[in-house]
Amino acid sequence: MAGVPRVRVLFANHPRYADLTPAQYAEGLAWLRRTGMVTAAGRPVVEVCDGELREDMAAVAIPRVLWNQAAEDAKKAIGAAGEQALLRLLRRDGVPHVRHVAAESDAYGYDIEAARSVFERAHIEVKATTDPTRLVVHLTRHEYEVMAADADWCLVAVLVGSDGNAASVATVNRGWLHGAVPVDQRRDGRWESVRLTVPVCALTPGLDTGTWVLLPEGLPSTVWAFQPSHGASA
């Protein structure tokens, strides 16, 4: 198991973990210590694993939290497919400037830059799913804070079909997002990610940046047509 200093270096330097700042990771560690999830020696109270008990943990009485690598890989593959599908739609529609910033870093707080002109720009956060019955998205604190500060930011949901292309595209209302995220109750506690079930009333078909709209030809209107309701959990 990696010690705290080694993990701190990993979080601070690896692009995969650039969606949060080093200060946010440090606060997360402090919270884990305050709640007793990490000991003063830097050891976890629970062991996250994929179902196999490692030899070095066999003699240690630490409860295990099961984690499925295959499911995590599948989730990432769906996310990547959604980004690529939207990139293809933007380029097919003739949008002159399209840049996949998520391929460079997670620090931007969005996945795609697109612009039809200097006055028609969009910073697009893509949330992808293969479930046509409901839309569930996970929003990080960093993404939310970028949204709050960036008028060009928008969240676009992509339903990924079996062929890897977009079966449907919809934009999530920014006002709804502002009202759906949790509210920090104390200075020493804050949410870092949230799971949101998006109601159909918060969706607009296609890509709606606020200044221009892209309705991909041949795609159906919003398919996530369940009863309007929403929930959030950190």
C-alpha cells in the first residue's frame, strides 16, 4: 500500500487526478482523519480492493470495501465514447473550432471547446450514458465551480448507442444544476462530488449553449422522459 506522501505526489502530478486541486485533496485527507477513516499513522480503516485479499493484508483486521475494476473501466469507456460522439457531431455540423481539451487535462472543468465565432463559444462538459430510461450524472465540485464562473460552460448529456455513436443529445439547464447541488452546511465540511438524477423538465434537446443551438439531424428529441423529480447525494 502506498503511503500518504507517495499518494500526495501522485495526486499533485498525475493528469488523471487534475480535476481537483492539491489543496482539495489535502482537505479530503484531513476530513478522513477527522472522521477516523485514516489513522494518525496514515493507514486506512477500510481496505478498498477488487475482491482479492492481498497477502500483506491477510493478517490485518481491516474491513474490505469491494470495488470492481471491470465496471470502472466500462464507465470510463462510456464517458470516452460520449465525448468522441459529440466531437463527431460538432465537426459534422461544420463547427470551425473544436478542441478536445479533456485529452490534454482534467483541470479545465469541461471536456470540449467549440466555437462558431468569437461571439458563439461553448465550453462543454459531456456526461455520457447507455441508459435511455433515466439520466444520472456525476458532477465534481471543480466542474460546478467552473460552471458558476464561466458563462460559456454547459453540460451536455449524450446517450451512447450500441455502435458508439450518439443516439440522443440534450443540454441540462444551468439553473436546475445550481438548485440541485448540495449546500455546504459548515466551514469544515464541503461536498466534492454529487450524483444527480436529471428530470426531463431540466433538459433541452440538442446542444444549447445559450447563444447558439445545434440540433443534430436524425437524432430523436430527449429520450429520458421519466416523471420530473431530482435527487442528489454526495
